[in-house]
Amino acid sequence: MKRVGLLLVLLISTILCSCGWQAKPAAPAAPSTFPAQAPDKARIVGKIILQGRMAHGGTKVTVGDLPPVTTIFDGSYAVSNVPTGQYFIKAVRPGYLCAQGYVTITIAGETRTLPPVTLMAGDLNEDGQVDLFDLVRMTAAFGTQDIADPRADLTGDGKLNLFDMTLAGNNLGQTGPLVLESP
């Protein structure tokens, strides 16, 4: 009887092992998207939305003389290791009106969350306004598969089409810089 029980345990463990059942180690923690934070410095976080796009990554955000950071897919950014003081902050993406403003850090170790800002599409020549020059630049390549100026693909779908033209046309007359507010 003991032999049958032992064979049964051996058979069950063999089946379980051959099926791939085993205790799995805990999954490693996801790597941090943003740099480490010094305890005596502040962090500025926020989100930059690109009008007309589903993916909002790739916008350069600068805070004072600190190294610039780039937004990730959802538009989030974090500037770490910011000393106390007042800083000029600017968000720039080719083809969009920029946003800028000032942020003041008063407490070391704080995380300052700025409100989201939407960059308006259509400023292809980066002169701070969406005007006729931007639309002319777009119409030159309208309907082509090979986009000579990737800034003209405002929707980020790899084509210069009616969606891009409509987006820029709706913003005709808009001027920048947009205000990047500190709460």
C-alpha cells in the first residue's frame, strides 16, 4: 500500500513537472521611466498633449539650465533633481506652437505637478504662429507618400492628408507661445 502511495506521488509530481508547473519567482519590478530623485531636490512632473495625435511622446521639456527631458508615449515628463528657486520652463515639439512659463520650487524634496497643456498643431516653420506660410508648406507635399517635411504629418500617421490639413486649417491664426502654468 505504501508503494502504491509513493508511486502515485511520484506520478503526480512527474506530470506536474512535465506540464511546466512550478513555483514562479516574483516578477521583477518594472524599471522606472524617470530618473532617480535626490532627497534634497525637487521634481517637476506634468503632461504635454499633442493636438490631433494618439501618441504624445517626443516633446522636449526644458527647465532652466537643467538637462532637457523628453515626454514619453502618453505625454508625461519628469524633471528630477531640481534645486529650490524659480525656473523658466518650455515645451517644444516641431510642427506645434510651443508652451512656456515659470515654475517656483520652494520646498526641497517636493514633487510639483503642473497641469496638462495641449500644444496646438500647425506651426511648421516654427515662427510662433499658424499662418498661411505653414499651410503653403503643407500643400506642397499634400497627398504624397514620401513626406519631405515630417513636421507636416501633424497626426503622426505617416501620411500628409486631409486630417493634417484640417488640423492646421482649424488653428489658422493661433499664436504662441502657449502658457505653461504653475499651480
